[in-house]
Amino acid sequence: MSTIEQIKALREQTSASLSDIQTSLEEAKGDEKKALEMLKKKGQIKASKKTNRETKEGLIEAYTHMGKIGVLVEVNCETDFVAKNDEFVKFSHDLALQVASMNPDDVDELLAQDYIFDSGKTIKNYLEEIVAKTGENVSIKRFIRFELGGKDVSKNS
């Protein structure tokens, strides 16, 4: 039997529905770690089902680090409602920090990187969590990183 504390803890970590949490705890026979893994897998499955949905809304997050590094990240979602969601906004900001810190070459490399604030998960895992929490497809469209004194990559003649 699951306790209120276990349910609260798993809800904070995953934002999964109470029924999903309860079911996972019952299937895991009260083992919180097993239940958490089950919930993560359910979130990944839900996220994979949403990848074909069109993402036309979102936001562009800007970040500068001490006036020496600048980053713009475009993160897309399905509705403007989710684009204003605190979790989505935080995710977008965290991505900008990730790009500033780790300097990936492209979105694929970014997705494969360990998340700077939790080395136990990748950016792809973090993206899947956001999809599960918001209930919408979320995609990282593009980013650009400028560094003072960096090489000129301008396409303008």
C-alpha cells in the first residue's frame, strides 16, 4: 500500500497523474524507486506518441553570460498556452544555459548531452519529461551561440 508521502514525492518528481502514480506504486509493491522508473517509462512512451504532432507555437529564449557569451534558443510546442507554462519557460531557459555552458554543434548533440544541473539525465530525458508534464509535443528547433572574439560565421557578403 502506498503512502501519501510517496505519492507526493513521485508527483513532485514526475508531475504524473495521481492514478498513474498509484498504479505504479501498486505494481512496484510500494518500492518508490521502481515506481519512479515505471513512471519515467510511461512518460517516454507518451512522449514518443506525440512526436508527430505539429509544433507551431513556442518561444525564443535569450541568455547572456557576463557579456561574453550570448545564446538564442527556439523551443516549439503545440499551443501558446503551453508556451506560457512555467515548466516550459524554465525548460527553455535551462536549454539556453546548457548551450552557453556546453557549446554543442547541433540539436542532436545537445539532446545527447548530460543535463548540466542533473548528470543523471540527458537533455533528451529532460525533453521527454516536459512533454509528459505539458501533454504536448515539444521540440528544440534551433539555437545559436555567440562568443566574444569567436570566429565569424556570418553568411552575409
